[in-house]
Amino acid sequence: MDISPLAPARFPDLPEITGVTFATAAAGIKYKDRTDVLLALLAPGTSVAGVFTRSATRSAPVLDCQAKLGSDPGGAAAILVNSGNSNAFTGGRGVTSVAAICQAVCDETGVAVDRVFTASTGVIGEPLPHDRIVAKIAELHANQAADAIEKAARAIMTTDTFAKGAAATVDVAGKPVKIAGIAKGSGMIAPDMATMLVYIFTDAKIGQSDLQKIVSALNAKTFNCITVDSDTSTSDSLLMAATGASGVDVTGHDGFVEALHGVMQDLAHQVVRDGEGATKFVTVKVEGARSDDDAHKVALSIANSPLVKTAIAGEDANWGRVVMAVGKSGAAADRDRLSIRFGDITVAENGWRAPNYSEEATSAYMKNAELEIGVDLGIGDGTSTVWTCDLTHGYISINADYRS
């Protein structure tokens, strides 16, 4: 598979997070000789927070993780992820698979079952061959390494064309606190929590409830503001682990929150840049709405519109499709106050085509790989920003052959 034209030049250099180690293996879940299992081990005392898909058909691993979050007994923890099979819509078998994997990790590593968090990504509706994963647990335990986070990022890929990582270091009271994260996601991406699989690690010291509040709040501004195809996965999960190894308490520290926001937004943008078949990265900014919620409705309506997204793919400055998307959003709008811009070019204002509109200039702008669509509803102070990509023939090809 060709790497997305919007991909970063290379996987970033991520700092080692004291208290976290990784190992990967090829279990043959869907393909032979392909790395498809990740095991991360977290030191005793690690706080774990998370957000998950709100799908009514969420997978057995998601339900298990949701049940386990909420309190940290202080012992070690583990995260096991497999690609190639989502263990979703698998009934009682799915629950059995999760239990077997968690017990195997417990037996091998000594991590309590209720501190083993699992995730599965891939095809829906096929039983997970968990025995193949269980058979690799000892190998995964033996091969743990602090510097294997890039291998971890590659092990969780499905239709992704590149591994995704981001990091930050923030000074807290004269001491460095490190944050490193990885993500997977390319298709079945719509904002309804964490949108795919995301794992973030820090050596900061912070309690579970405080960490949960921060992660939930930042998720609303990052992963819940991206969309590739308007489809919400059954398996979306975001877990964040704070080992406390730095000894630096970041409770109430704005600098830490800002740094974490940057990491989460970077990972969210990378997911959009790897949108299946994507050739354009698109920022949709809405202002002048009656409320922030209304602005968000309008932004998502534009970002999810197949007509808008295909026009972008064809480099067609068809701003009438943006008008359509505003009108169908369900948000309050006044046709005669509406203004639209593509980049710095105002294409429509006061409910009509801008007097100085230039088709030639706008068409030239549409050839850029990174685009911005701006909408001013002119009726309030509500704002929202959403990130999306175009919709090309490549998306159809990838998903028409997904189970082949």
C-alpha cells in the first residue's frame, strides 16, 4: 500500500517513558509473518484513564476496559492490543477471548486481571483466534524494552499507511515531564469519543480521577473534532497511563495540560492525514454561530458531506456545496448573513456570491494539499474547528476489498 501523500517525513523521535516497556510479536491473527500484537507493561502505581466509543455495538474489549477503569489499586498494569480482528459482534465468544487473554497476561507477568486492558482492531464479526495471542504472551514478556514504542505503533496498524507518534516535554517546577503517544486509524473514523486506538504515556505523577478529567476534556477538543468518513468504530479506545516515575506532581498544572493537548491534537491530525485514499488535509472553521454546539454541528456537516469532500478531491471550488451543508446541519442559520471563505479568499458574503469573487484564484487555491474552509454564520459568538480529508476513489478501493 502506498504511503499517504499527507504523511510526515518519518516517525518522530519519542522519548522513553520511565515505567513503560513494550514488545511486539507476529501471532498470525489475519496474516502470516506480520507483527500484529503489542504488549505494554506499566509500573506499579501507574494511573490509567481512558475514553471509548459510544457505539451501541461496541466490542468486548471496549466493554471490559470500561468496566475496569475508575480506580487504581496501585499495582502494575498492562495493555495488550491486537490488529487483524476487532473481536466485535462476536457474542459470548468475544467475552471468552478477552478473559482468556487477560488471564494469560496475569499468569505470565503477575499483573492483576483487573489491571489488564485489551483492545482489538480489524474485521468485525469474526471470532478472535485468541489462542494465537495467548501463545505469544511469554515471548512478549521476555522481549520487553523501553525503546520499542515505534514497533508498538506499527503493530497496531490495519489500513494505516504510516505509524503515528507524537511527544512533548514540559518543565514543571524546574523538572522535565515527558509525554509520548501512538495512534492507529485511517478509516471508520468519526468523532464520537477517541476515534480509533490511541495510547499515551507520561512519567508525570497524577491521580486517576484528575487524569481522567483532563483526558476527557482534551478529547473533546481533539479526537472528537476529526472525521474521515462519518463512521464510528465499534472498537475506538484511548488509554492514557501516568507512571509517576518522574516524581513530579502535575495536578492543576496548566503547562502539562497544554503539552498533552498538543500531543493529542498532533495524533488526531495524523489520523486525518492517513484517511483512506486522502490527498487533502482540510480544516473547517465555523464562527458566528448561536452557540458552540451549533458551530460544531455546522462544521461536522461540512466535513462529513460526501459532496463537499468529493469536490475537494476534484479541486473544484464548489462553495455551493458548503451552503448546502450549512443548511442541512440542523443548526440555526440565516441565509442572508452567511459568509464563506476558502483560505483567505472570500467566496460568499451576506447570503450571496462575493462581489470580488475570482473563480480562477479560488480554483488555484484548491490545488493545495492543505485547505481551510471558513464559515461565518453571523448570528452569534459560537465557534468550532473540525479537521477532515477529501473523499477519493482510493477510499472506495480500500474498503471494497477490506475483507479480501
